[in-house]
Amino acid sequence: MGFMKYCLIYLLLSPILVIAADSTCHGTTANGRLENGVELPRSGPNFVTYSNIARAAGRTYVHSEVREIVVEAYALLEREQPLKVYKYAETGFKTGGQFKPHKTHRNGLSVDFMTPVINKENESVHLPTNPVNRFGYDIEFDNKGLYKEFRIDYEALAAHLVALDKAAKARGHSTWRVIFDPQLQQGLFATQYADYLRQNINLSKKPSWVRHDEHYHVDFIVPCEN
């Protein structure tokens, strides 16, 4: 009887525990904070984190809705682009707030993704990220999208932006903006996703304070409290 009583209490409390785990964002990406931030998964069938060190330091937390969007987008890509691999980068702290060296990433709605690349064998591979190259952020592509033996995989990148937007809309949210080096954006519009990008994705038109070539920054629109 005692065991049954315990099970009943657990079942009654479970929905409350789930609700309590939902995140609440405050303010803006540039001036905000986050309650109940959740960590992005370390890896999945077609994605990995940019650094286990940075992850352990608490730099991969997001709003719970953003986590679901990111994971669902990877699942969409696994079906649509099964040969492509992806890597996410900086997101934010569990409680949001200032996130150096970034000017945003403060309320759980910002995610950096490392730029997908292809090697000399035309295979989708991960861009190298380690302490020596500041976990990938020191990498510089030339204006042709080349870096050492790697070249930007525009097809994979465009597919990811589309998947993120579709996953966000499926949950009643949307993408707000994508920051990616304007000089490199033309490659995105040479892909099969060009029309969708033009109609649905707000790509940055002006250069940012950092170039955003080795990574692209995505902000999501999720209701926040002031």
C-alpha cells in the first residue's frame, strides 16, 4: 500500500515538475536574463558540441523552447540531409546575463552554429574547434569560402537555416535574424533553398562587429517577460 501511495504521489507531481523545468526569458538578447535555462545535448546522430570544455564551463545553455527547436531541426536534417554533419557553438549561461565576449546571448534565445564544411574528398565534416583556435572562433574563411583544406558547405548551411525556421514555426515561434558574413551570403542563394531563404529568413545585411564567417548567429523569437 505504501508503494502504491508513493507511485500516486509521483504521478501527481510529475506534470508540476515538467512545468517547473520550462524556461522564462526576460528582456532582450542584448539586455536580458534567463530562468531555468537548459543545456543543449552534447551530441546526436548528426551533430556535436563545439567543445566539451566550454560545455562543462556552462556555455551551452538556452531557453527550453530553443532547445526543442534546435534538436528538432537536427532531426529534420537527419531525414533531409542524411550525409551532412553539424556542430553548434556558444549559446549562453543557465541564468543568462552578460556572456563575454558576445554582446548578445543574454536571454537564452541566441545560438551560434559552426559553419558546415566539406573537405577535399567532398565529404561533410566538422570544422576543427579546439583551444588553439579559440574553439573555432579564430578561423577565417577567404571571400571564396575557403579555409585550408575546407570549403563552406552552403547546401548544408542553407538546409540548416530552413530547418531551424520550420522547427521554430512548428512550435509557434520563429527565427528573428541570422547573422552571417554578407560577403559570403551569395553562396546560400545558389542552393535549392534560395527561395525559402528570401521569403522567410532575415539575413544580416550589414557587417557585424565580428565577421561571422566561421559561425552563424541565430536569434529566435519566443515570448519573454520584461
